[in-house]
Amino acid sequence: MPTPELPYQLETRQRLGDALFRYMVGQPADGHGDPQDANHQALARWRLLPRVLQGNEAIDTQVTLSGQRWAAPIGVGAFAGDQLFHEEGLLPIARACKRLQLPLVISEETVTSLETIGDDYDRCWLQLRAAGDAGRVKDLIAQAADSGFKAIVLTVLAPVHPVAGLQPGGFS
């Protein structure tokens, strides 16, 4: 029996619509994916519970990573198709990360241009598969550097594009 959706998941599905929700959570359009796989089941055991922090003024969550100081040891991960979710693509997320001083990892497949993102927040990192033509990879790295990006996150999980026709949530 499938795990019931949490309130934030229900609201997210309602706001995005089923197809975009399935895309975001990684359910393929072909219906062969199992939302109850081992990863999903493992993550379903954890819950985020909001707590009001009082009397903890001495706690410092700041961290230095690769010579950069961040407000906390967390960041926002990369995803493609960003303009499907908001007309400004990643710009609202970049602005929030800038305000919160958190790293933002930008997918090499972002729809929003690296230059536009870098104009809003120049402390981003480029997520790169480094697959395909070496010239394309060098061009992406140069664009990221010119846009003020500070690091590259090399993804080794997906060295090639996925099988044609298997678009998550029906999006290509």
C-alpha cells in the first residue's frame, strides 16, 4: 500500500498539477517507476518538524566550504526545467539563496541562462555531467566562470542523457 502524501506534498501537487509534481519527484511518465522504491521508503521515515529556536544565540551554523563562508551546511540542489515551475526560472531561488547566504547548485540543463542567474547571485555552483562533446563542456565551464560561479559539482551518476522517450512527468 502506498504511503499517504503529507500535507506539503498534497499542496505541492495541487499547485503544480500532477504532471509537474511527478516530474519534480522523479516519477516517469511511462508509469513503470515505483514511487515506493527503497530510496522513497527510506526518506519517508524522516519528518521535518518546525521548532521555534529560543535561547540559542551562541549556536553558530556557519561553515566554510572550498574557501567560501556559508550561513549553514546546507544548500539548494540542481534541477532542470526550472521555467516549468516559475516564469522567472531559478531567479527567485537564487534571490532567496543570496538573502540566506546558502549555496545554489545550477544544473547544466537549466533553462535560465547562467549569465542571468549570475547577475542575481554570483555564488552559485555549476552541476556538470561532463558528458558529450568536450567543446560543449569547456563552453559551459567558461560561461559559468564568466557568470561568477564559484565551483563545479561533477555528477557521476548520469554520464549520458537518459533513454529517449522517458521524460519524467511527460516533460522533455
